[in-house]
Amino acid sequence: MSSSSPPYKKYITRHRNPNPKTTALLVIDMQNHFSSLATPILKPLTSTITTCRHAAVPVIFTRHRHTTPLTPTPLTEWWPNDLIMDNTPASKLLPSMDVREEDMVVEKDTYSAFRGTRLEEVLREMGVEEVIVTGVMTNLCCETTAREAFVRGFRVFFSTDATATSCEEMQVATVVNMAYGFAYLVDCQSLKQAFGL
């Protein structure tokens, strides 16, 4: 996205920096299945992860997968021929994600990283009050997770350069929605400045 004049700029009416002491980074579904979408954002996402690690911000990855036998759900009905089955190459996180032993990996089977995962409980136990949302797909799992975080009482920061989806129109639509009523917008450079790095 153009950093000089983003199409969502007029919707950015609130500004705030995340507090590294109470923030967690959520890296949504950076898996082989989504490699074509994920590849263009690898540089800003890797920068974001590195910044968070330097600021001692916990990094939490999610992995979308389905197990057999499948339980019919609205999601399986919507994507019957495009499901990510567990224990397949497509279900693995991209090697470039450099997942470390201390990183939590949340396994999910729907758009939200909160539904049926204990993510909220873990964040509360860690003293997390704010989340930074990154990853793919912007308008599905990233947006749903951000909205859920908001309604559960977490302050949400949404990355404009470390999220991606299948077209610019949907990317912009989600970012506009986030800026309008759910999240403070950030990018890899603004996070560095916010954390004094």
C-alpha cells in the first residue's frame, strides 16, 4: 500500500502507541497454504516480529487447520474445496516465521483466533491488555480476530503493512473498518518508533 497517501487516511482519527509491557503480537495464519499472499508482506512482518522481540513483546502465532472427520460448520460449507487439513505441508507455518520455543502457537479451525482456543485466558494470565494483529487474510481471520479482541476488552492495533489478502479493495475495506471503530493503525516503522528502537 502507498505510505504517502493511503486511501484510509481520512478515517484515522485516533492515535495511540502500544505499551510493550502489556502488548502481545498476533501473527495470523502465516502458513504454506497462504504463501502467495504472505510472501509480499514477509519483509514488514519479519521487521514487526523482530521489533516486538526486542521490546520483549510476546509473539503468538496462529495456525488454521481442520482435522478428519470434518464436523460440518458454516466455514466448511463456505470453503469445501479449499480447507487446510492438519498434518499436511499446507498446514505448516512458513519456515521464514522462525517460531521459537517460547512462542505460543494457537491452533484454530475458524476465522477467529479466540473461538475454542483459550487464547483469551492465556493473554489474561500473561497480563496482556493490547494486541497487535498481523498476518493473513486481512478481511477474514485478521479482521475477525481483531473484532473479537475488541469486544473482549483488548485494545487493538492493526498493521497496515504486515497484513495481506487477495485484493487491494478488500485490504482497504478492512483497514477502513478497523480505523473507524476497532483499532489503532500501525506499521513496522511506527512500531519501531513507539518502542524506541
